[in-house]
Amino acid sequence: MTKIVFIGAGSTVFAKNLLGDILNFPELAEATLTLFDIDEKRLRETETLAHAAAQGLGARPKIETTTQRRAALDGANYALNMIQVGGYEPATVLDFEIPKKYGLRQTIADTLGIGGIMRGLRTIPVLLEMSREMEELCPDVLHLNYVNPMAMNTWALNRGSLIQTVGLCHSVPHTAGELALDLGIPAETISYLVAGINHMAFYLRLEHEGENLYPQLRQVLAEGRIPAHNRVRYEMFKRLGYFVTESSEHFSEYVPWFIKRDRPDLIERYNIPLDEYPYRCQVQMQAWDLAQARRAAGEALQAEEIVAAVGDLPIMPTALQSIARTYSDLNSFQLSGEYGSLIIHSRETGRPRVVYGNVMNNGLIDNLPQGCCVEVPCLVDQNGVQPTRIGALPPHLAALMQTNINVQSLTVEAALTGQREHIYHAAMLDPHTAAELDLDQIWSLVDDLIEAHGDRLADFN
């Protein structure tokens, strides 16, 4: 039977979504599902949800749990990776609080910026260690990576390992759904072509029944109908002519124009949620505790109750509503829209699908560096994941992406070579960090973060 391993299964809500996705397919309903995590308590919670999913969907998988990674990987056909090295506390907290002492503020800090650099340096060595075990125990496994920073991690894995890794992110279909809502069009009727790098890919084509939707989006701009949470992306659409895939709170820290310590008016004008990710983590932890208490008592939980319980934290209303819906509905196992189960199903059955994957730029995008990590449409069938050649991007989009690729490249180089100087250079070239700090501050900040993270980082020379 097909063996699907969940690495970091203690990410219970995300694992629950993927479990439901997989077991919704009759062809996968008897697969072996191996749940692995180093946190035994969270692992047991996910195991409970896995059995609930199987029962609720009438599936009969073999469900295994283990805290031993080698045992989990042995003979795996697919590995779904969702780990977070260092967790929320202390690692993520340090990534926010130490830069804040220098006047450097962030929103999410998991993709780029000084927070993304440090998360990448914590995570890449662990992923490479896993990949070496995969080479020994399951060399033909398809590794589906959901771990951020997506581009850095996927790039490092494909450089440092023989295991086939594809990075997966839901920003492309989620943004299409948001735009459909803005335009009053059913999401399933929109077609698009997207390409670029993770969290900075653009809709090169956006259509409804063959009609270009960009004129309608410009009308949203002209009429002032921009959603409050999406002002940054609409501003970039106005300036660039193409809509970007990742959310405004993410995108605002990938560029030098929106978050400035001496311009609070920009923060207000573009509705930028500083420290959003730490607050979001706190909301999720409170929501999880409330949901677990209600489950133990056999009681239902309404999304409105979660909002009332945690609504005093300064989190974007759209994020709060999404979290509330998710945690109030832990017994629902409908399809989530994540790509992981679709890839597995297409490979197992031969049913062709197109998904968006993060893969190496081997002749896919002409005006981005060859060998960097790009996000492009991929055909999936029994032959595997087959990326689509795009050609050249509009030159201004490629130039903008290059500013982020520079940081990704140097962070990967630091992780693979152990050379400390590459960390300084990555931070120096980061658009947001460079816009806020001088060179002495940047080097001092890097030193402070390396010291604070201690054993969570490899030794750098």
C-alpha cells in the first residue's frame, strides 16, 4: 500500500486538512498514513483527528504514529513536510524582538527579511539531515515541502540532496479566490497563468470566460473598492500592471517602500499589521485550547465564540475570521484545496492535473537565474511533477524578483557552506532591512541573532 508520511504531524490543524484531503479520495482511502513528530502530546492529538477523519469519511487507512524519524521514513512513497524548527517560542519571538530593538519592524518574517533569513538558517540543516535519511531509507520518495521560507528551503534541498523535492504553497489559488470575491465572479470560473518566485509570483494572465479581468481590477482601484486588508497589493498592481500572489501583510516586508519607522503615516495608509505573525500564533494557541476543551466536553464550538475569546489581540480581521472558522470546525474533513493530496492522487491514478509548484529554474524562466527556485504551473500524472516552461517574464517583474532572489541565494549559500559572511551579505541586500538600517547596525543585528539562537543554528565560520 502507498505509504504517506507526515513530518511534523504535531502541526495538528494543517495535518488535519491534509488527512481529510487524502482520505476523501477512494483510491487513497486504504493508504498507510504515518504520523511523525517529536512532540508526543501533539502527535496523539493529530492521531485522534486522523481516526476521526477515517471514520467520518468511511475510509480504512492504516494509521501509524512514531516519534522516531527513521522509522517513519522507512519505505515511504510520499513525505509531507510541515515542521517549524524552534517553534513560536523562543525562535520566532527572537526573530521579531531583537530586530525591533534596532527599529526594524516586521509583519510575518517567515519568507524574507532578517526573520526569513534566520528561519532559513535554522531550518535548512534539519531538512538536509532528513533528506540524507530519505536517500538511505526511501530514495524514490516524493518530498512535498510546505515549510517556510519556501524558496530558500526548496533551493537548498535540491542543491544538497538527491531526493526529489517540490515546494507547495496555497497563495496562487487563494489569491485567485480573493480576486473573484472582489470582482463578484465565481472563483471556479476564473482561469489564470502565474509565474515567478514563491510569494512574489504574478498573474501573467487572469481571465473569466476568455475575458481579461485586469480592466475590471483597475475599476476596483478607480472606484475605491479596495479591501482594507489588501491595500499594499492593489498599490503594487497600480504601479506594476500585474497582481502579485502573496498577501499584503507578507508583501509589505519584501520591498523597501511600505514599512518605515519614521513614516507611521504609511503604516496607517496601507493598513500594515506589524507583528502580525506573533499575534496570529497567540490567537491560534488560544483557539486550539478552547477547541480542545470543548471537544473533551463533547460540545460544539462556534466561530463567534473564538472571535469573542481572542478578539482583543491586534490581528487582521480576515486572519481572525479564518482562524475562528478553522478551529471551530475540527470535525469537518472536506477538501481544503491544498495541492499535496492532488499530487499524490494524480501520481497514483494517472489523472492529470495542473498545480503550482516550487521547483528549480532549469530553463523554465529565461530572465531569472538558472538554478534558483521558481514557482510555475506543473502538470502532474503518473510520470510525476512536470514543470511548465514560461519563457521571459515582463522585465520589471523579473527585476523586482531578483532583489529577493539575491537574499535567498546568499542564505542558501550560508546554510550549505557554513560561511558566516554570507549571512551578513544576505541581510545587507535584503530590501526592507537595507532601507531601515545602516551597515554597522545590520552586522550587529546579525551577530545578536546568531548569539540568541545559539544551538538552534549550525556553527558558522
